[in-house]
Amino acid sequence: MKKVTDENVIPLFPEEPQTQDSAWRKSIPAQVFLNYFFAINYHINHSQETATLQNQVFFRQHAADLTEQDLQALTKMLHNSWSTEYALRATAELGDETYLRNALHWTFPQAYYAVFAGLQAFLYTLGIKTNQEAVIRREAGRLVVKNAYSRTIGFYAAGPYHDFSIHRLPLAGYKAGLQIAGKEIEAQAQIGQFLRTTRKLAATTIRQQVQNNPATAIRSSKTGQVLDKWSAQHWQQITWRMGYTTLFDLLSRLRISSSHKEIDRFVEAQIDFRLFHESLLEIVSYLNGIHESYVAKAMGIEKYRQLVQELPPHLQNSFVEARLKTQVGPLFQGGATLQLAVAA
């Protein structure tokens, strides 16, 4: 595996074997996307970094003064998260290979919005009450940098275009291959590439927005015309608009992919769709468990237990209760640690 020596050139689909047939070549974009999410899940389960919230200062200090109206709002957000996750799980459990292949049109956004609603509830307990996705992702990025999350998912990208830096992912500088990650170095390399390509997309999108607006467009000092080409200095001027690129921005790619024609390339691809769904589901469950832990800390564990006991029928005796027992509850018991196992 080669170390990336030129951060300016990050191939999206590196090391394509010359012997591949045309069908496999058409599957490469979908395979890379699968690799990315499998790598994230692999890193969560195999990283030597701690996966527990119990040792996070941010978690231990988390508190909120919640009114009855606040509790009702949090309950609604959590119900939205759990119902979306329920639908995602139902697809994964009931579908065969063909069904899972065609289900990507809705499972992609389901995975994103299941986490989005849980994240929204967490932010609500911090006094950040909004449903604007861009604002929520920006605030989530700040929380990642502030160590509100476990080190396992505390990685992020920063810096201007052509000068991205990856943090808390020490092996991210290695060149990613097309194989499913089987080692931590491979997982981190693929996550690093995912962070870079996602931040690159964000930078180019913001550049287009800035240049399309006559009031904000960067112009030539000599001619006054809108610049077609940017220097490094120009890219630096929009870095503040980008915030940090975190796991939540990577998940937002699911929403983007589901709304464009590129989803058809996934449906026609020759990849392991069941593995894709399993990876997404485990990531969703892990992240939702973290956000549920923060909400339980804010409202009090007993009130949270009561909320779980009063769930609607389709969520009774489900993954919600299982996660309370294995992920959330142990955080409120002396000496216990957050479990990584995802509820079946």
C-alpha cells in the first residue's frame, strides 16, 4: 500500500486492474462507495481508539434544564429517528439480494435521516434548536472537534482546497485500494480518501455558489471580471464557509446519491448489497446509541427509560430497548463501558 505523497491529486477510483471486464468497471463507483462505509464500520469495531463515551469530559459534563415542552419535542425527534431506523432494519431483514439492490433508492436516505433526527435531538439538548440540515452538520462538526464523540469517530478534515488535512486518523495518508478493508490501515486509508473527496465536493460547490452571485463573486483586480480560475489564496477565502468535514458529511452523501441519476449505477452494479446494508445499519445503530446517551443524560436516565417503555407498538421490545440495555444504560452504572455490539 502506497503512502499518498501528493495531496493535490486524490484519484477517486485508484488502481483499476487492467484485466477487469466492462461490467466490473461499471461497478467501480458503487464498490468504492461500499468500501467507504464498510471501512467506517470496520474502524468503529477494530480501532484501538476508545469507543466509549464514559471517558469523554464533554459527556460527563453534559446537562440541560428541560421543560415539559422540551421533553415532548425530544420525544418527537427520537420517534422520528427510531421509526426511520425501523424501516431501514425491516428492509435489511426481509429483503433478498434483488430486493436490497432496488431498495437503495430509499435505504440511502433512510440511513441518513435516521442519524439526522437523533443528532437533531442531541443538539436540542445543547440549546441548538433547528431543523436546517446545513446548520446541523456544521454544529456537529464543531462538536466532533470539541471531543463530544468518542475518538473512534472523532476524525475530521479541515483546511482549504489543495491543502486538506486529516485529523485523528493517523493512517489516512496511505493510498486506498479497491478491496474491502481487512486491516485498520486499509480502513483508515479509505476513510481518509472519503473525507478528501467529500470536502473537495463541498469546496467546489461553495465556489460555484460564490461565483454565481454577483454580490459575492471574486473578480479580477485588473479587469473586474468574475474569475474563472482560482489561486490558493482564493480557495482560502471560502474555507470558513466549509466548516469541518466529519462523519456526518460523509453520511450526507447518501442523501445526495439517492436524489441523482447516479443511483442507477448502484442498482446495476455487481457488489455485495447485503454487506452494504449491514454496514449502514451498524453505523446508524452506533451513532444513534451515542445521541440517545446524550439525550438520556440531559433528561435523566429514569425519564428516558419511561420514554422507551411508552413506545408505540411497532417499536416495543425492539432495537431501541436493546440499545438502552447495551449502550445507553451502562453509561449510568459505575465502571461500566459502552458496548460496541449492535443490537440484532
